Amino acid sequence: MAEGILAEQIANQLRRDILRGKLAPGASIKERDNAAEMGVSRTPMREAIRILAQDGLVILRPARSPIVAEPTLREVEDNIEVLTSLEMLSGELAVERASDEQLREIVELQDRMERLYDDLDMVDVFELDMEFHKAIVRAANNRVLAETHGAILARLWRARYLSASRKRSRDRVLEQHSAIARGLLNRDIEAVKLHLHSHLKHLVINVRDFFEHGQEDLPPEPNDKPAA
């Protein structure tokens, strides 16, 4: 397997470990130990850590092990403000520019999430959730917007997971996704803006709630298998 592909796979596994709290904020990531645990060499592990550092999930330190980033509530809220503006703009542009095929992809992702929500691992559900949002951004057909959104979303990966994982979020999230998808299909810009804004407003509410109450109200998760 090409080292670049392997590094991406390792980065994905580490990202999941960060989401689950196996690698908690502030925890050091020991290159040698993690490479041995996953059965890989240190070179792709080093590259995987560099990928996560670019995403803002890991902080590199000279002559010391990197650590999992531990952003403050203010830093998270600042990023959410920018992300909200980008996703609202994406929704408006998608109404105007999306192809029928792009809209079908969005609806299919929403349908799949609704169908599988109660059967999938929570991280798999979360990744479907984020793919739904990324598909809307892609449907805006603006490369700069997609690149900027991707960079901000990467920084908020854990914050959005914590928000999506609140037990009380399930029905609301599914209903809002469905309403957003319907609005896009109908090319109804006001409906899309209304439901996207409501959806993203709860991201701030849930993140603030997590900073105040911590792990309360989060569902238990099984451990992921280590990357092959």
C-alpha cells in the first residue's frame, strides 16, 4: 500500500480515537507506541500526525510528543461563526447552482442516515451527518468556498461530533436534515436558509452545553478496531 494512502488511513483512525475520547484533549500522541499498536512503521504514523496537525486536531511540539488540541470555548465559537456563514452561503448557492444529480446525492445521504441511524456506530452516523453537509457545500459549485469550509470543518470535527452525539439531538437532526433536503429539491431558498440556520444554531447550544457539563448525556461507544 502506498505510504500516502496508509497515512490517510492512520489519520482517520486517530481522528476517530480523538472523537471517542480515547485520545483526550491534551493527551500526548506517542509516535512509537501508536505505530506499534497499529502495526505500522513510524514514517506513515508521523505523516498521519502531520495531517491531523494541519487540521488543527493535533499540536506539534519541538522535541516533544505532539498533543491532542484542546481549544477553548471562545476558539470553538469563533470557528462556528465562520462555519455557519459558509454553510448558509453554500445553501443559497446550492439552490441556484446545484445539478439534479447533486441534489439527489444530498437526499440519498439524508435518507441513508435516517434509515441507519439506530443501527450504526455513532462515529459512522456522525460521518454520514458531515457528508450531508459537505455535499451541500459541493453543490454550491464554488471551489474556494468548498476548500475554506473543509479547513474550518476539520478544526471543528470533535466539537461537531460532541454536538451530534447528544442523546436528545437524534429526532431534531433527522427532521432538520429532511427539511433542508426538501428545500433544496424545491429550490426554495427561504426554506433552506430557515432550516439550516435553526440546525446550526443548535451546534452552538450543544457545544456550550458540553463545555459546561462535559461527558454527561453522551451515549456509550464501543472501541473501534485499530487500523490495518
